[in-house]
Amino acid sequence: MNSRRAEIALISGMLAAGVVLYALRWAVFSQPSLRNEMWRFLLGDVAFLFLQVAIVTLVIDRLLRNRERRAMRRKLNMVIGAFFSELGTSLLGRLAVGDVGLNDVREQLVPAASWTAADYRAAKAALRAHHPQIDVTACDLYELRHILEDEKRFVLGLLGNQALLEHEEFSELLWAVTHLAEELAVRHSLEDIPTPDRIHIAGDVKRVNVLLVHEWLDYLRHLQVQYPYLFSLAVRTNPLDPNARAEVVS
């Protein structure tokens, strides 16, 4: 409220000063010819004011917004990179083993250096057509619970990052991961799970898995364009590729 009043007072003061100066100029230059000249300059100044507003609004302001958006996008990619380095890549591998139909689309989810934007779009289309059937008994739920508990503070810290305002899908992934962690944490035993509860946990795992693979593909595309050396390592350690190996063999 105080800043608003200060802004109004500043604008009012500037307008008053302008009126006083123009009145003073009118009094000093009392000759009709000088006053006509003053009117001519005044109209010119007013006309240029509209052009100035248009230039600032349409050009400079847009350039600044685009620059700010690019900076925010860079920060977001750094956040996503930190997530996959700390948790996302290993989590993707641990959840993928529970997808009994993954082999049907596995080849489309293993990017290579030769991939183009069209290849990534095709991979996303194949992923959308794929309906994972999760077998939670194939996942090590105890180890998964332990990992998610250890990384809980890290994930919650990412959720507080302002850069995530630009990426709703990634925020949804983090919330899905957090929810899965909470579901596993509140269960005393993860053995001999009743069928209804097993179906419920499978649904939570499926949600995380689908969102995670989508973000993984976007992340790899970003690395391929911006950081080829990071992309090379990510491809060689792709948890969805059963033939992946960290060593460079060719």
C-alpha cells in the first residue's frame, strides 16, 4: 500500500511539474509566433509519446520477457538435470523392471546420437500408445522405499524452486514421486501385499514411470542439443537399454 501511494505521489508530482513548466514557458514566450511554435513542439512531443510507449511495450518489453524466459528455461533445465543425476536415472531403471510390456517399445526409447527431433516425437508417440502393466513383485519395494526416503528432502527442495512454475509436467512428476514415497513409507510390511493394495501401489508406480520416461526423453533431447558430452554419457548409461555400458567401445 505504501509503495502504491509513493508511486501515485511521484506521478502526480511529475505531472504538476510538467504543467508548471509549460505555464512558465507560455508566460515567458508571450509572442503569438513563439506560442504557435510552442504548440507545434507540444503536439510533436505528445505524438512521440505514443510512439515511445508502443516501442517500449511491443519491442523492448517483449525482448526482455523473451530473455527472462530463456534464463528461466536454463534454470529449469539445471533443476531437471540435478534431479536425473541424483535420483531420476536410477529410479527409472528400478521402475522399468516392473513394466511387463516394456520390450514392446524398448527400441523406441533408446536414443542415439543420430536421433533428430522427429525421432523424439516418434518415441513420445510410441510411449503414449504404450499402456504399462506394472508387476510390483518385480520391483524391490524395500529398496525403493529406502531410496525415496533418503531423497525426500531433495525432491521437496526441488518443488520449492521458482523455475518449476514454467514446467507443470515436471512438477507433476515430483508430486507423483513424493506420493509414491509416502505410500511406501506408511506400510509396515511390503511382503504378501493383499491384491487390492498391490493394485493400488502398481497404479502409483505406473504414474511415476510414465511421467518419468516422458521427462527423460525431453531431458535427453536437451542434452543432445546443448551438452553433447553429457548426452553421450546419458545414452551409454540409459537404464532402459539392456545393452548399455558406461565404457566407450567405438
